[in-house]
Amino acid sequence: MNSWPKTNDAIGAVNRGDPCESGLCTLCRADCKGKCETWLSSLKGRKLLYPRDFGTITAGSSNTNHVGVSYNSLRINGYNYGAYGLPKGISSSEDDCIFPNVNTETSFGNKIKTKARVPIMTGALGSTFIAAKYWESFAIGAALVGYPIVVGENVVGIDKEAVIEKGKIKKAPELDRRIETFLRYYDGYGAIIVQLNVEDTRNGVAEYVIDKYGDKVIIELKWGQGAKDIGGEIQVTSLDYALFLKKRGYVVDPDPTLSEVQNAFKSGAIKSFARHSRLGYTSLKTHQEVEKSFMESVKYLRKIGYKRISLKTGSYGMQALAMSIKYASKAGLDLLTIDGSGGGTGMSPWNMMETWGVPSLLLHAKAYEYAKILEKKGEKIVDMAFAGGLAREDQIFKALALGAPYTKLICMGRALMIPAFLGSNIEGVINPARKKAVNGNWDALPATVKDFGMTSEEIFAGYYDVEKKVGKSEMKNIPFGAIAAWTLSDKLAAGLQQLMAGARKFTLPAISRNDIFSANRETEKETGITYITEYQDTAAKKILK
């Protein structure tokens, strides 16, 4: 039985399918007609911070039973006096210390600081076809808001139009489209990050990107992700395409070169093929060998010109976590993304995703513990991003506090994809000539959208904010999915501002582990976060005495 509620009557959210802790459905569909919290927030923005039907209702919390160890078993602290981390120009007066004055900007990096307007970034949007279909909305939304977006693995390898000769890319139109779409609206906030796996390294992706785009791009080494402990996958329904991918050097399952497989495909018994990437470091036997290989890779990337390098790791055990923090810090990397189990995927084996790896809260708590050990030895700790089943503003706050002061960003996968799906579906109805181009799935607006209006100006709470940023004449070039991404980001930022104001923290670096409680003893034991009634209990008794 699923432990997360399917409906939220207070804000009017309903999950189409089985919900996760993040509030997203387990199976998130591009053609969904609503209406989970993230879906609704992509239309109405900060309105979703409050209970619905003001003036005719009162509302009370239902979230007071915290069982087990997850982000739900952390609660956010608040204080009744003081103000900390005040932004420049903001005094400690009651007139200045209001939540809209909370600064949600963050930055990360070793020698070069990369800025973001909100402490979020996308997960790796790679070779899955859904990433390619909605890339304009993903990338333009990220650039307009000002948060990093990641081009995931295998984008060049699966591109039929890409030309690769002896490990050197001559032509990579899909990768170029991904990078240039973001850069078109990039204004100094956010970043475009390109990920490397085994096949990308062999195909010369790093060399191609640095030669063409220089330091406009951050390069990312990939060890893994929270959804799986094998390489990335996609499914293809064409035998010719499966053979093409096999020739490109990928693992394709079942093997399309076998006559019996081809016969099964032609008869309809087999309808698709899964393309897999390779595991890294399989020839290495010790962590010392891994460190040597990793450092050599970083050294090479710096030699060919990369000034900013990041690492993405998955929900492996404690040894791998320690290795990732130690090696990324030692190498002077700019960001380490730690992805716990409980997140999402484009297409991972389902039972693998359900059963493998370290759940996000446990992995992130250990990341803090290990970083602290290194810091006490005098080592400079790599900036971190936490990922794995995080979608709401309260989860952003909790994860930032859990990993403070090392965590600078919260990485979100499906949560930042939903606005693109929804906006594209709406655009395809309102502008039928654009339906194919934006991959719209609807023929008419559903009641869940018509409740808010019939035009883009009526439907999206963030429409005029985007118009103010880009200009009225440019709006014709902004996909509705990007407007939806802006609208969702505004809700997340406003909600985060409110939580931070309640904790009396007015800039992100001021957030600390003292700003969250453990709601049960097991969570306290696993995270090191003090149980609710014990935090400040000694100080409280001093007041009473």
C-alpha cells in the first residue's frame, strides 16, 4: 500500500497515479491532464502555496504522523526573534525583514563561481526521446529563470545525423541544438552542463564541446545515478535504428544482429529494443586505481581547456560516496551531484529502481558526515548538489539544511520536466500550427486547464513576468513550456523565501542544520539531526530556572 496521499484537498491537488514522497506520480506522463501539485504550480505559481477557496474555508495540517526515515521525517524549525544572513541593503527592522526580501541566489564552483537565481538545477536530460522532444522548453525555461541544466549522456551517440570518425566528432547537430538553445537566452545566471559516460568519452564529446564552445560549458563526469546502477537506457522500435546503435558501439538488448531476434521482430513477438551504456571502471580492482584513473581524467579535461568540471554519482554504498567526495574535493571540482534512490528516470529497469541503492535522506546525511571529516583534516570541500525524489520548496529547504554548508543546489529531474509537458500540450491547442513542433498531446484544453482560462495570458500566472524579461515582441519565440517553468520556479522560490523567513535566514548561506528537526528517533540516529523536543531544550530550561 502506498504511504503517500493521492489527494491534497487543501490546495486542490490530485495525483493521476500512485504518488511518491515528492508529490509526483510514480509514472509521470507527458500527456497528463492534471493535477498534482507540481502540475498545478506550473500554471498558477505561488497561488499553490495557499489553501484554495479563501473566504469559505479554514484548513488544518494532516502531516503530523512521521513514520520511518525519509525527508518527510524531517521538520523545519522556526524562531521567534532575530534575523541572520541579511542581504546587502536590508536592515534588521521589521519593515525590511519580510519574506520577499529573502535572497534565494546561490553560487557554486572552486575558482570560478557559477551563479543561479534559485538553488535548483535539472537532472541529466540525455538520450531519452522525451528529453529531445521538450528540450526547447527545458532549456529556455532554465535560461530565463537562471538555473543550471544538464545535457545527459549519449546525446551524440544516438544521433543519426552525427558524424563520428575514429573517435572524433565531425558533426553533432542534436548536441549543438541543446547547447545553443540554452545560450540563446543565457544572461549570466545558470549554466549548461554536458555529461560524459564511457561511450561519450570514446566518441570525443569532450573535445568537440571545448573546441566549439570553450568555457561556456561545464563538463561533467558521470559515475552513476540514483535510479539504477548500470548505464543509461533508451528503447527503440525500429530494427534499423537498433542495428545503427549496435554499430555505434552500444549494448542493444535483444541483440538485433541475431537472425532469431530479427525474425521475432518481424513476426511482432519483439516490438522494441533496449539500448544500454557501459559500466565504468570495470577493469579496476581497488579504490586507489579508481582515484588514479579519475585524477587522470580530470587532468586531461583541464589540459584541453575545461575551466569548470563536475561529477555526478549515484546511490552506491558508503565507500563510493566517500570516494566521490574525497576525489572531487582533491581534484578541485566545481560541483558534485549526489543522487539518492527514490528519484526518477527516463527508462530504468523498474524493479532495479524500486530495490537498489541508498535512499536519498540516508545518502545525503552520510555525505555531510564524510565532508565534515575531510574538512576537519583541513581539506577544502567540493560544492554539492543533492538529488533524488525532491520536488517541493519544503524539500529544497530540508536538503539544503541537511547538507549545509556544503550543499548549494537541489537537483530535480521530473519536477522540472512537468512544466514543459504541460506548457507544450496547452500551446498545441491554442496554436494548432505549433502542435507538432512542440510535441503537444492534446486536441482540446481539459477542464483542469479551462478552469483557469482559455488564453496563455489567462492560464499562466508567470506570463507577464516572462514578457517583462524578454519583451513583448520576443514572446512569440518563447515556448509555453518555458513560461510554465518560470511559473513553477516562482512558486518554489516564493515558498522557499517564506520558509527561510520563518527560520530567520535571509540568504542561503545562513541556512544551517539547526534549521531542521528529526520527527522521530530513528531519523535522529541516522541523520544526526536533533529530535524535535531536544533541540534548545537545555536553553529552554535555563529560561524557566
